[in-house]
Amino acid sequence: MPINAGYEYFNAEKAYIDAKTPEEKITALEELIRKAPKHKGSENLLSELKTRLKKLKEKSERVRKMGGGKKGVKKEGFQVVLVGLANSGKSSLLAVLTNAQPAVSPYPFSTLEPALGTMDYEGVRAQIVDLPSVGHGNFDAGVVNTADCILLVLERIEDVEELASILSRAPSKRIMALTKLDLLSPDEHRKLDARCRSRRFDYVLVSSVSGEGVVALKRRIFEMMKVIRVYTKEPGKPPAVLPVVLPIGSSVKDVAESIRNGFYLTVRESRVTGPSAKFANQKAGLAHELKDMDVVEFHTR
């Protein structure tokens, strides 16, 4: 028992004990560490809690790489999970965002198992998972808690309150997708947009029928990924059609290594054209930090 621990610590400890899934335990344990007293007498306690957290995260990462989720959802790359109430338009949204062709029905709970699709935005791919609606027996909170991004699919702005408790343990970034925009009058559209802005939501108004807002939603998901697209180029040839996708902050050396391990050792000179360059075909060292849509040309020995 910690020395001089307050009620906040004991509440956090209870939440940790009550946690069921590894993801819930990680979130609860992180909160427990934040609430633990910070003084010399609690050093051993904090050390033990941090060691426990490290082991939980390592175990969770191993499970996630194998494919998390009790419904057999194998995580591939950046994963976005659609979460919403019955008839919120999740299946229709999955169809317009990806290559998937889910069954779309006006009846509630038509999605019985997770449906997967791949979103392609200008050469960058993301896995989109449409879970059964909140309230359905097959809704899997484990998938939600390990996703990289949660897309809240809402027919009404008020529905976000109903989903709050479901997402209380999910650490992922979130975007709100207000659907069925085609059913709103211009005045209703304007008022909904104003309400979302006044509440400072991260949102996109979208219609799966008319297609309005679909590109904007894809762009917002791409921004959540925190990656850049870099096109490689051989001297005297046009840039590659498909980009190399790397984390923001990546360098010329990182691009070279994406081509082949140790490739940077053969580079005699590199030139960059694009947002990170002061001018076209600028000479750049291996440490040069790149930006989205840069083109890198390598000259080897």
C-alpha cells in the first residue's frame, strides 16, 4: 500500500483491478502511475508499477502484431475503426472510403461481423474496419482500443454522448463523421456545421450518397497518419509512380534505406525537389529532413 496515497489513487487502483482486457489494464495502469504519490517512500511502488506497465505493453504489442480482436481482425498497417449506433451509415461509409462492398440495409444491426476494406489516398493506404453497431453482441471493444484512429459515425450530433462511455478507455485519435448530409437542407447543413465548429469537434460532414465530404474525410484520415509521401527518382528518368511512405521527420537517408538496407552507403549525391527544398534539384545531405510530396534523386558511386 502506498504511503500517503489520496482517494484518486485508490479510485485508479480499483479501475485497474476491474479492467478486463489488456488494453483496459494498460490505460488504467497509466492512470494509476499518474495518481501515485511522488516521494522517496513511494519509489519502490512506482518502479514496480512501471515494470508491470512495460510488460503489459510488450505483451499487448505481440498480440497486436499477430492480429488483435476476438473477431479475427488482423491489423495491417494504419488501422481506422468505424464506431457508431445502429443505422448511422457505417456500412455505406465503408463502401465509399474503400474497395469493400458491404451489405447495406435500412434495418438496424445489419453488420453482424467486422467488415474490412482498404482506403487508398494518393498512394497511402489505411485499413478501415466497420464493426457491428454499438449495442450489438459482436461489438468488439478490444479492436477499438488497439486501433490507430477511431471514426465516430454519427447521424445526429447528440449521439456522441451515447458513445462516450464506450470510448472511455480508447487512447486513439478520433474523427467525427456526420453522415447523411444529403438529407439536410442548406440551412440545416449550415447550422450543423456551426454547432460542430462551436464545440471544437474534429469533424467532417459527409454523404455516402452524393459523395460530398468523402475526399475531405480521406484527407483528414491521411493527416492523422502523420506520414509523408516521398517519390524516388533515378537520374534522367521520371519520378516513381508510387511514393515511399515514411513518418513525418524522415530524412534522405530514411528514403535510401527504404529502397534497400545499406543503400545509403552507395549514395554519392542526392538532390531534392519539392516543399523541403529551396529550389528544384537542390543538393541535399543524408540528414536533410523531407516534407510531404518531395522528390529525391539519388546518384550512386
